[in-house]
Amino acid sequence: MSPLEVPDGYRSTSLTAGWSVVHEERRAIWKAHGLDDPGRWKSYLAEATEAGGRGGWRRVDAGHESWVLKQLGRGGLTATLWRDRFLGSGRMLANVTVPVAARRRGVATPEIVGALAVSGPPLLYRGWLAIVEETDTRDLARRLVDGEALDEAVQRKIVSAIRKLHDAGIEHRDLNLGNILVSCSASPTVTILDLDRARVHDGPLDDALRERGVRRLLRSYRKLRLQHGDPVDWDAEAWPDLYRSVAHLDQ
């Protein structure tokens, strides 16, 4: 296969039926865990006890940090037939390249450790991803369902993080409450997940794309409130006005 175009600081390796892309400084630990072997991923994830996103995930010790391992999967209508299969491996690689580009533009999103993609059946790929764990965090969907409060300062930080995403030229096409993490610390930070389907623009997003992103977030908020009643005392309906007025805040 032809060499992959990977971000600076990452290295690609051709495998028998696919490839891996790994952060160079983490390559030794990646290899020590056997993560160029699909069988090792299957073994890890067979023991996965953490639910979330489109399947389970597993935490592994990587020395001074921990990594989250997960298999990449589809959502929506195609999930029934092709839950863990993708046409070509471009989507696999985007799980590395897009978040790396976003981080380098100042977006708060987890650091990517690496990805593995393997082919089979012909033209179809399966993939796995490892990211550096954001410890002691909870996503907004879980906070809403559990009735956790969000004070005004935290809500401003959430909206500020979304503005920074848009100002950086990142169009998140799956922005929902489950993709926004808020730390449980005294001075909470906000992290945005799942950028593999995002589009990277040359400059800040225009008004129409910004509005579309905020509307998408509101749809997920309304959907969860319909499903779970009215358990929270924070109101995301106010976020569009807050988005228009908020200045960039230090997280």
C-alpha cells in the first residue's frame, strides 16, 4: 500500500492486511501492549466493562498516563448491517488526523495515541483507536440523565469551548451532549470528543455553519429531556444567546 499521510510526530507502519499509525513518543508502549495485532485488541475489548458511545471501551495502563481503547463503529441506520465495517480506511485515518489538527489549532480534544486498521472482506475495513484518557470527567448526556446541576460559569465554559471549536475552523458534524466532557474538578474544564467526521476549514466557520452546530447540540438536549423527563436545572435553550455573547474563557 502507498505511504499514509500522517501528522508530524506520528509514524505509520504497513501490516499484512492494513496499517497502524502511532504517536512516535508512545510507540514503545504501544508495541509492548501488542497493539499492532487485531487479536490483542479483541482480547482487551472482550473484557471491556465500560459502556459508552457505539460500544464498550477498555482502559489500559500506559505508565504516566492511561489509554482508552475502543473499536470504531458506525451509528445511525447503517449500524445494523455495517456496525464495525467501513468502505476503505479513510475514516480510520480521520480518527487520527482530524483530532490532531484540531488540537494544534487550540481545540480541547483528547490526544490521539494511535489507530489500527485491517481489511476484510475486500474493500471493507475494521479499525481500533487509542486515546489518552481524560480522567475524572463526565459527559453532558450522563449529567442530564442523572440530574446533575451545571452552574452558569460551567455553562459559559461549555459554550466557550464550542466557540473555540468553530473559531478554529472545525465543523463537528456529530455535536451532541454525549460528545462534551466536563471535568469533576473545582475549576471544571471542557473537552470535545469524536471529531473523526468533522470537516477542517481553512478559517473560522461562517454564521450558517455555527448556527447549524448549535442547533444540532440543542436537538440532542431536547431528545434526552423527552426521553428522561425534566431532571436538570440547567437550560441549554439559552445556549444560542450565550454563544453569541460569550468571550473566549480560559479553561
